[in-house]
Amino acid sequence: MRRPAAAIVLCAAVFAGCGGDDDSTQTRYLNHPRVIRQAQVDSLPAGSPQRAMIEWGRAVLFADAIGAARLYDPALDVEASELPARLASVQSAVSAFRSVRVADVTRSSPRRATVVADVTGSTGDDEVGHILLTFPMKRVDGEWKLAAVFPKVSPG
């Protein structure tokens, strides 16, 4: 698998599908397990930066723009209505997404952390590859929030 192409495809899968919030959002969460299952969210410590990152990823995968937007640092001024436009260029790659797991969590201070996610995906020719997504996190009003709109992407 070519690393640059794989990185683009796998990163795209992470951000795919941010749409508006409507009555079907709850139905999608309950009836379509996708890649990040609720059990994976529940297995992470409540109030931790890694749980906030996984909750964000689940919201993105289920096109829950309101849920995803609430997990950003308010200083970024990310509005739910802006997310679909920001992420439109990557929505077609969601089929490449196979799994995500927290690979590392580093706290640089009580209010700052970095979460590294290992994302597994496949290309059209069924080759499997990994990329690492690095999410800077910030503690705001007692909750962990994403401190950047997009994570940093690097080959796995």
C-alpha cells in the first residue's frame, strides 16, 4: 500500500459523514454499529481525553454534526452547521474505515493532552494499512475537548 494514498484514504474515513442533526441520528446510533461501537466508548475512562476523542469519532461517523461540534474547544469557534462543508472533501472514503483504537495518551499538563489513534483501513484493492492520527486535547470547564479541527496524520 502506498503510504501517502493510504494516509489520505484513512484520514478521510475518520472525518467522513458529518451531516446535520435530525431525528434519524439516534436511529443511526442504535441500529448501525459502524466501526466505533458504543461498547468501545464505554470501555474508556469517563472524563478522559481518549474517551472524548473516541466520542468525537463516533459522532463524525454517524453524521452527528451537533455531537461532534460540542467536543471541540470553544476557542476554535466550530459550529455544527460548518462541519459538513469543512469535511465534504473526505466523505466518500468512509468505506475504507475498518477500526480505530487509542494507541497512546500523553498528558503534558493537567489541562493539555495528546491522544494518538491507530486507524486501520483498506484501499480499493483490499490492501490493509494503518495511519496514526494525533489529536491535541484541552481541558475546558472540566471536560476534554479537541484543540484542533483536524488531527495530524502520519503513517502507522
